[in-house]
Amino acid sequence: MTTSSYLPNDDSGKADLLEHLAATLPKYAELLGIKPEYIASLQADALAFRHALHEHSDWQSFSQHWTAYKNQLRDGGNGSAEWPITPAQDHPMPPAVMPGIIPRTTALVAHIKTLEKFTTAIGQDLWIIGTPHVVDPTTWKPILNVQIKAGHPVILWTKGKASAIEIWVDRGDGNGFVFMTINTEPNTTDTAPLPPPGTSAMWKYKAIYRLHDEQVGQWSDVISISVGG
């Protein structure tokens, strides 16, 4: 059994904490004497950081798509000859904030803990007090879902306490399951070239969690989806 720090190590966990703190702190603002400008800054930081994570993940996948397309263009293959599609801007862009979101947040948390009416119960409700917990990575098993977005499959998954997820794909080309990607942030778009126009293929996916750069736990159940060119 270990006692966790309130501040997660990974960016996804930090984003979750920011969003929870931004949503929950206002109900204690009057009791604790938190100034409105602190609440507004925290809420802006939470929106900006989550947006940055989404954009980073989308463009990371787009970069992988271009690598696959460049290799196919150079060496040949059975994929589509169409240029890769630029990721759609499907997340509203929040106002920009000054750098230093996490230092601002930890400073605010430290201030909150010094306030006269702060209690352990409030700290637990705000997720700013670490709690004892038992971690058993051998039991971890990803639960995957998949949907089509802009023609490409999007593998939906949650991160939990894992560092990342490792995804493998079977494109029905006789090669079986092959390594696709390692992602640290949900969700994952398969940006590989689509089948030629007028054709379709059944693509299958499976995944396993990673912790400290190693596979842990159990493989997910296999999911599949029909992909058309």
C-alpha cells in the first residue's frame, strides 16, 4: 500500500485534476475566502491545458499518418493515393493563458491548505490530498471502443493509472496483428491510408497498457470495424 501525491505524474491526470478542481473549488470559495480571480484563472488554465492535450494528440497522429503515406508513396502499397487529411478543428479553441499552469495550480493548492477553514474533507473533495491505495498492474485490461470520424477509425480508451497504451492492428491483409502505435493520451486515431475508393476492409484492434515503458496487465478484447475507401 502506498500514499499517492495529489498531483498526477502524467499530463492526462493533471488535466483531470485541473478540470475537477476548476469545477469543485467554486462551491468552497466563499467559505475559504478564495478570490474570484483565482477561480477564473484556474478555470481558464483547465480549458487551455485540455485543449493543448487534444491538439497534441491529433497532430501526433497526423504526423504518423504522413510517415505511413510517405513510405507508401516511396515504396508502393495497397493504400489510398489521396493526400492525408488535415485534422479537423473539432474542439473549440479557448483563450490562451500564460505559461506555468502547473506551478500556478500547485501554488494555489498550497495557499488553500493554509486557510483557516480548510479541512481534510474539503481537500479530499478537491482531490488535493493524497489517499492510500493499492496498485496491482497485473489486473489492468484496456476496454476499447471504436468509431469512424472523417473516414478514419478512432480507438476510444481510458488511461487510468497506466503511463500509456500500446495498440496493435490487423488490417485483413494477411499479416495478422502488427504494432500500430503507443499513445499517452486518449483517444487514438488510426491515420493509416484507407482502402482504395470503392472497396472496404475489416480492421481489427487490440491493446495493452504500459507502465514504466513495459507492457503490463492483460490484452484487451479484440474490436473490429469496417473501413471504406
